Amino acid sequence: MSKDKLILAIESSCDETSVAVIKNESQLLSNIIASQVESHKRFGGVVPEVASRHHVEVVTLCIEDALHEAGVKANELDAVAVTYGPGLVGALLVGMAAAKAFAWANQLPLISVNHMAGHLMAAREQEELTYPLMALLVSGGHTELVYVSESGNYHIIGETRDDAVGEAYDKVGRVMGLTYPAGREIDELAHRGQDVYDFPRAMIKEDNLEFSFSGLKSAFINLYHNAQQKGESLPTEDLCASFQAAVMDILMVKTKKALEQYPVQTLVVAGGVAANQGLRERLAAEINDVKVIIPPLRLCGDNAGMIAFAAAVEAELGHFSSLDLNAKPSLTFPVLEQ
Ligand code: KG4
Ligand code: ZN
């Protein structure tokens, strides 16, 4: 019988310190997540320097917990994986220093993982993926359509020109006085309201796969402030329902366009905003020709389990990194020329 393959994965690109252990490419044995969200709430967003300091405090404890919960000893591991971008440079460097030190001390190969590939590959928890596939990646920092031609081969075919979807949620949430991050609360409020305000759906009539959310965000903020100046208060539920309807129209139109242009059998929808119930409902109702795979809620937000799923693919392809690996805060997939 061949030995189980075990990979330890570390994620620290933003405000979650997380460590996971994966067995034989697809079985998560542990996925410890130390969230700093309570600490950043009072600032209304992530403060990079504060994030780095929190990562330093907990990363070794998270490694110990992940190994303990998995029932695995360091000398049983086959590799160490780490997110090297995109993300906050200081935050990334903490996880990378921990991963490199752990790899060096235990004589293990190092695997570098793109955070967005991690979000996408979290879908492997549901079932093994077949290629080519299309992915809609929606998070606090990114909104992109990604064509995966084969295992480990990612290409951007469309992305946002300005704000990411999650960022737009968090910004309008802040204006309404909601706590950061506001996506989930807006989603809940939207389900109790009506789509009565006519917000712009930028670029949906244009024949490209680009997104833009800054006009929508500004239209929302203007409506809100104008009402405030007149001493009126608009119903929060209806504001949220109208905002969410506009966002979902944009995401659905562009995703359908991508599916028309690239014949695939599978659509993966991943990233923090993939937790959105409104988005899940629209996908279930409107995408019938291809299989839609969305990671479970616990793997939608940032976590090392998703990094482990992507790392297993890299290991299978024989992609390993040297210990002089550097952080790439603006790491992106190559753009596919059309
Ligand atoms: O992927 P993620 O955890 O971190 C990044 O890599 O950015 O995404 C976080 C983002 C935040 O902007 C948060 O407001 C948003 O995901 N989010 C949601 C929902 N849950 C989280 N946005 C809309 N609806 C949700 N249910
Ligand atoms: Zn993320």
C-alpha cells in the first residue's frame, strides 16, 4: 500500500491566519482559521500593519493546531504550501516566513499558491473538476472571469475595471452604518426588501467581459446622502434589495456571456461573495446548461483549506518553489488574448 500524501497549507494574505492539512489531494483533515475581523471592525476595514502583527502572533499556534486536529506529525508531511499573492505584502510575508522555516526545518518541498487559484480550487471539495472550465471569482479584492483550460492553467478573460464586488458591498455597508465586512448583512437585508430603486448596471450592454462597480457604488451613496440631507430616511431593506439586484444582474449577464464564448461543461463560482444567497438563487434559476459548482460556505471566505486544494494540484503537476520565493502582492493570472 502506498503512503498517504499529506500537505500542510498556510494562508495569511489578508485578515485571516489559517492553516490546513490535506490528505491524498482531496480530504481536508483540518482547517484552522484565526479571524482578525473583530480587531479590524473598529477601523471599518483591514489595517495592513495591524493584520501583519496579528498573523505573527498566531501563525505558529495555527500550525500546531492544524497538525494536532489532523492527527499528523511534522515528519509525516510530504510538502508545505503557502499563499504568495495577491494580498497585503506584510501579511503575505508572515505566512511565507513561517512556511519557509517549517519547510527548511523539516526538509520538505515548498509549494507556492495563488490565492485566487485557492478560491477556485475550493470547489474540489465538492467533486473532482473536469477541464476546460469557467470560473467567476468574486471576493473583497477581485472580480474576475477565469478560463481554466486544463489543471493548473488559469487565464483571465474579464475583470473589474475599478471596485471588486465585495469592496462595493463593504463600502455601501459603511455608508449605511453597517459593520465591516457588510456583505452578509446586506444579503440578509436584501431578502427582506424590494428592488425599487433603479441603480445603474454598468457595461451590461457592452460586448465584453469587463465589470465596473464604482458607478453603482456612487449612485447608491448619492441617493443615500441626498435623502439624508432632506431629512428623509430610505428603507434599508429596499436599498439593499435594489443594490443586490443590480450587482447580480451584472454578474449574471457577464457570466452568461463568458459561457457563450467559451464552451465548457462546468462553472465554478467562488470567493467570499460566493457565499451570497441572492447569487446562489440566481445561478440555480438561470444557469441550466452547465454544471455549477460552488464551494461550501465554510470554504468561501479566506481559509487555508482552499490553498491546500490548489496546492495538491500543483504538487501533482510537479510544481515546487525554492526557498527564495518572494511575496507577489499584485499577482494575477495571465490574460487570455481574444
Ligand atoms: O474572499 P474573501 O473572504 O476575502 C478576499 O479575498 O477578499 O471575501 C471577503 C468579501 C468581503 O467584501 C465580504 O463583504 C464579502 O466577501 N462577502 C459577501 C457575503 N459574504 C461575504 N458579499 C456578499 N454577500 C455575502 N453573503
Ligand atoms: Zn480571498
